Amino acid sequence: MTLSPQAEHVALQVLGKYCRKGNLTRSLRDFLPSADLSRTERDNVANVLHQIVRWKKLYTYLLQQEGKEATPEALLSSALSAAEQRRTNLPAEYQYSCSQYVARLFTLHPDWAEFLNSIPPTTLCVNQNLGTKAEVIDHLRMDRLPFHEGTLGTAVISPSSEIKQSSVIRERLAFVQDESSQLVAWMTAGVGQQICDCCAGNGGKTLALASILQNTAQIDAVEVNESRRLTLQQRLVAFHAQATVRSSMDSSRYDVVLVDAPCSGLGAARRNPEAKYIEGVDDFPTIQGEILQRASQSVREHGFLVYAVCTITPEETSSVIASFTSSAPFDMMPAPSAFSS
């Protein structure tokens, strides 16, 4: 990849702040929207900066081997010259550019490492309350954007980030959501008509549930954070999705309760490469177990409890599940392999 001189200047501004403060998303937000760049140039800047964060530990190591400091200029030069191609036979933490904690996990699962270090496509979830997948596809063809249909009935996938500015997004016919997140919504929608999304956040899975079920189910979206509740309510209105937003669980019982729990986020490292540098899982397993215990009280007899996290650490997945099911009256069910419309 090459950058124009102006795009390179903006990239160095963003990178300078990131190196001082961390948080790539915030650093991009502070500079990119107001930069006098074309949409393509802004996308190029965002892509190269994600590449730098993805390979930052490797780039820093290679620069140190050459007796150089990992300045913003040196890191940008490393990315533009594809220095990650020089990672063969290095220790795992440099080969995969991650913390020692994550390197131990990646060593056991090198296929996970390669996947999480790959560049993700942009995936849309079709909003079936305003249109159909066929209509979304027609719009994308008119916009001359590359795409293919995903495995799920609501998923459309594009290698181009320009799809985020397409007409289907502007007209609320779809929203950006990874297919794995859509899969969780499909699993939840498939086992009940009275649903509680008990960690709703900004409402991604609530919107997906409303789309999949086309507003035919009772959906309660619980979010303790007031700002996120406001965002969720606004998104429900914008996407013509029907759900009741709550600040806490009450005495209601549901066919299915979805626990999309807070977590370390390692499984989302393709989109947020900073997640690869976590040194552990902190107190997430304790929080996840506590949320599961509370949520289980709202599942009616013969109902379902769906547990989902955006991570692959055993402490937050198999260990949490084993601990919970050892004392709770729930049986494990195999997840279906795929869904379609």
C-alpha cells in the first residue's frame, strides 16, 4: 500500500496520539473525520493504522534488531514495506505479534492466530423489517460494490469497507455486524418467542433478533448503562425494530435469555487488534459467572440460556460454562452448524 503525502501526514498524526495514549479507535476519531482527504484516502489511512497495531510488537522487535526506535515514522515505514513478511521462525509473541499470555494460546492453536491476524471483510446484517436480502443485493449492485452472500439468511459480506457508506446503510436496510454475532442471534431466535437480551449494550444483537423474527416476538433488551440505553432506543426507532428497553431484570420469565457477556474481546482481534496484547482475563470470568447466575433465574421451565462472548480464552469460555453447569440445572446443547432464511 502507498499513501499520498497528505494521507501520510494524517496517518502520522493519528499514530503519534495512539503511541502516546493508546486506543486506536479514539485516535482515528480525533483526526480522520476532519481530515481533508478523500473517502478512499481515509480508508487507506485506517487500514494501514490497523495493520500497524496488528503487527506493532513484531515491528518494534524488528526495528530494535536494526538498532532503531519504534517511532511513528518507523512504524509507518514498517507497515508500508510489509515488514510482517519477515516473521518466520521468530518466537511466538513476535511471530503472532501479541502478548506472552496470548502467544501461549496461539501456540496451541496456530490456525486461530492466522485467522485473527487476517484483515476482516465488512459484513452486513439485513434489516428484514425494512427490506429483504434481495433488495439489499440490488442496492449493492447499483452501487457497484463487491459482495457475496453469507451462510446466514441475513448476512451479506464485502471485501470493501466502502460498503459502510452504501445506500443500504443510509436507508437502514442493513447494519454492520459480523456473521458470528448474527449466528448468536439466529440461535437465540430459534428457541423461543419471549426473549431477553440481558447484556444488550448498544443493541447489535437486539436489532438482529428483531430482524430475524421480523418483529413477531417479545424482546426485552436490558442494559444498565444509561448512555447505551439511549443509543439502543434510538437505533430501535431508526431501524423500525420492536423491543422493550429496560435498565434491569425484573421477575419476568422468558423462553430464552441471551447472555452476551462482557469479556476480554480476544475473539474480535481482527477488528480490534489491540485485544491481542491483553496479559490475562482480569476478573471477567467472575463477572461472567455472576451474570449467568442472575440471568438463569429469568429462564422459565424448559427454557433456554444462551451464553456468548467475543473471546476464545478457555478461562472465559469452557471454564465458565463448566463452573456454571456444575451447580445449575441446565444441560448443554450442541449448536447448529448453520442457518438460512
